[in-house]
Amino acid sequence: MQYRQLGRSGLRVSTITLGTMGFGGEGWAKPVGSIDVDGARRQIDLARAAGVNLFDTADVYSAGRSEEILGKALGVDRDDVLIATKVRMPMGDGPNDAGLSRHHIIRGAEDSLRRLGTDHIDLYQVHEWDGQTPLDETLGALDDLVRSGKVRYVGASNYAGWQLVKALWTAEREHLPRFVSQQIYYSLQSRDAESELVPVSIDQGLGILVWSPLAGGLLTGKYRRGQDAPEGTRRFEGWNEPPVNDEDRLYNTIDVLVEIAESHGVSAAQVSLAYTIAKPAVTSVIVGARTEQQLADNLAAADLELTADELARLDAVSVEPLRYPHWHQANTAADRLGPADTALLGPHLG
């Protein structure tokens, strides 16, 4: 297992993070898994034995049950690992039970600390954009939590590029905590994060934590062209995230994934994870599994190194068309590109 610096912070995190959306598995999260405390302990033991030191959850996962199970399963070992959780989504029916107001953030942090059974959150992430709350209010509330010692670092999740830059600028202007990372969807199934979010991370020194690097199971090799979703999988049970906008490209990508996996004697899931771990600015990929066998397979991706040719083949089969202004910049500005630009445009230049 490798450990990478999380953005501009001094924190080192494993290249694989254990995701806990399947802990509890209640309500909308049921298709992801229904792992109880004993099952969580076994998954945590497997992950830690492989070198994982970061565990990701959110208050909204199973209405707080995921946090409770994670806290109980870690027990006295809590201070030997890092915990990341999130705030923003609805946690009740009241008008102030969602969003990124000072009221909801402070209350959300206190509730998460109680459920986790800890006195601090290592990485507290705003789960989604809130366009109705001033950024200085949101960042000010996070500043209070950092100054009190209840939060160590702050990050964002699911922000657009302009929203992220605005937040970073506001933090600098107001001398408030700066996001050290962003948690985003990024995989071979959909590489649209490369248009803005990856370049922003490179330019601004943010770490990237990747959620659903296997595209909700689509990149495991279980889904093949012309076949129905296998019984027992998320898609079979009605899970539709992330959306599939180009089935031909998806199945062409899966074909190459399976071919490369067979040449290494590993699973397609391992190849997909190793590919994403190798991408610029990616700090860690978040994996969650219904079974310990699935988790053990995913953890093995930390030791899989793909060749430059294999990475290039996967790049080529999954490439997405450049959007404006990127295609125009590739045609007319190639003489003055920086590192953040070439992360996206480099493969498209002649």
C-alpha cells in the first residue's frame, strides 16, 4: 500500500480508502449492502491488514447508522486510523435540517461525533453544493469546528469547478480553512471530471478522493454487452447511479478491461481501480464491498501496476470528446499550456 499526501496538508492517506455506505444498509442505501457491526469489524480488519488508514462515511448513510456502526466497529482502535465524514444532506424534515448553514453544520458535526463515538473528525467534507448559503457562513462554521479541535481538516464533495474555486478564493480572502481535498465521481465509465475538476486539483493543490471508482459495479466485469444485470447486483436491484450515457463506449471499455485483467491473472475490478489510482491528482479511491471476498479482491489493486501501454489502451477506449473551450484551446493554445491544462489536453495534441 502506498501513502500519498492529501492536497497541501501534511496528512498521508492510503491509496485505497474503505467506504462504509453499506454499513447498515437501510432505506435507499440497502442495495449497497446491509453490513452489521460484526461484518464491519471483519472488513475493517481486512482493510487495515492491507494498509488502509482512511475510512469514509457520511451522516446521511442509512440515516446515521453507518457512522454508528463504524464507530462501534473501530472501538479502541479509533485513534490509529483516520475518519472522514460529510454534512449537507437532509437529516430530518425541518426547514433547517439540510444545507450548509452554520446551524446545520455545527449540529451535524456534533451529531456525527456522538454517533462515531469520537472527539474529533479527521476530514469533514461538505457533501454537496449549497447555492443558498453564503460561502463565508459555511467556511466560518467549519473554522469554528477546526479551532475547537473537533475537526482536523475540511474538504468538499460534488462541487463544480467554478464552485470549488470560489470556495478556495473565499477561504483565502476571509482567512478561513481551505479545502484540502475534493471527493468526486471519476472512473473509466465516465471521465468528465477531467474537464475541470482534475485540472483545478492540480493547479490548486487539492487531493482527490474518488467515490464509486468501479461505477457502481459496472467495471467489475460482471456486466457484459447484451446481457441483463446479474441477479444480486446493485443494478439488478434498481440502483441507477452513475448514469450510463454511452453504452457502446462502456462495453468497449469493459472488453479491454477484461482482456488486460486476464493477461495479469486478476479481476477486471482490480485493473479498473489500478487505472484510477494512477491518474493525475488522485490521492485515494474509495471502495466498498458487500462481501469480504469482494473487499479482498479490491484491496489487491493497491499492488497492481499497469504498463504504460495498458494505461494508454484504457485511455483510448474510454476517451470522451473535448468540450468547448477545451477543443479550441487544443487547436490554438498548445504553445502555452501548463501542467493543469495538459492533464486534459495532452493526449489530444498531435
